[in-house]
Amino acid sequence: MNSYDFYDQVAVITGGAQGIGYAVAKRMIENGATVVIWDFNMDLAQASASKLGATALHCDVSDWNSVQAAAQQTENQLGRIDVLVNSAGVAGANAVVEEYPIEEWNKIMSVNLNGTFHTNRAVIAGMKQRGYGRIVNIASIAGKEGNPNASAYSASKAGVIALTKSLGKEAADFNIGVNCVTPAAARTAIFDQMSEEHINYMLSKIPRNRFVDVAEVANMICWIASAENAFATGAVFDLSGGRATY
């Protein structure tokens, strides 16, 4: 297993109480990082943080004021934010476009796309000032290919990809890497939001014929977020088990 040096680095992980975010937090702590979990579910976040040896702060990524407060509290307590991993996200309902609930569409955009914008916005100025930073936004293969009956989720993750590319170019001269990953589906709590038919559809599209393990996603994210990744920015790293065609 590869080991990346996160000693003396402060890493914020949104949605770090479970799933991919939890796996990333675990790997980073094992490699020396001071980890702060920003999560909406504080009961779960505090339990996970206690188990990991991390800190948990309440944060609703869809609310700019909540994100700004979490960023300020983190910097007041720890001095800076070196790494940001955006793992908070929702899948939403499965329905065709003409029947897709407007409120559900807005909720998914608010968390997945607006939330990524809010968190990136909250940390980037400090990273530029210090001349170092790593941001990893978790998008999805759905953002590249578009899943039927999941228009809101697919569109939100496509927006995350474009936002990453844009900010990556803006921050390139400051020793800041802004990248994203596009994993295939992982069997996490987000599956509870999906129909069994949609889950089976996603599995059928993966040539490896299995879902990605959260530890596999964490492995890639930890390299992208490390100082060793000193050149790539605005990039989209595929982790789709062979599904992606570009």
C-alpha cells in the first residue's frame, strides 16, 4: 500500500462521517494528517471523528454561511487548511426528466454543485496566500456520460467537473492543485436513495463487473491530494472500472 506524507498538514473532508469521505479521512490520518470532518449529520460525524482521532464540525455545504463559519473555525483552531476533499453529496430520486420533481432537482444541485462551489470558495484564498494547497472534488462517471433516470445527479456532477477545470486554471500559479475524480458507484449509504433497477443498471455498465471499493477511491484521492502530485491541476481522474470511454 502506498504511503503519502501528510504530516503537519490540515485536511478538511466534507461528508467525512461515512463512505468515501470516511475512507479518505482514515488513510490521511494514518499518514500523519490532522483531519477535520465537515458534515451535516453531527451525531454520525462525532462518532466517526472519535473513532478516527479527527475533529468534527457541523457544516451544511449547501449553505454558504455554514461553510464560511466552518472554514473560519477550522483556521482559528488549526491555523490553515492545506487540503480539501469534497465528499458530501446526494444521489436523489430516479425518474425521467419530464417527471423529475423540481424540489428534488434543486436539492441535488444545492448540495452537489453549489456545495462544491461553496467549499472551494471558502478555502482557495487562504491557499493562494500561503502558496500551497490541494483540492479534490468528487464527481462521478455519471458527470461524464450521463445516467438515464438520474438527470439531476448527472448534471450536478458534470458541473463539478467544469468547476474543477476552471478553478484549476485560476490557481495554477500558486502551487495549488485542483482536481477531481470520477468514480463508478461505490456501495455506500447513497445506494439507499436509488432504486434497485438503477443500481443494477450502473453495475451492468462496469467492465470489471463490480462496484468500486471505497478504499480504492481513497487510495487515488490521497495521491492526488499529496505534495507528490505537483503538476496535475484541472484534471479529471477516472476510476470507473473501464466504463469511461474518454
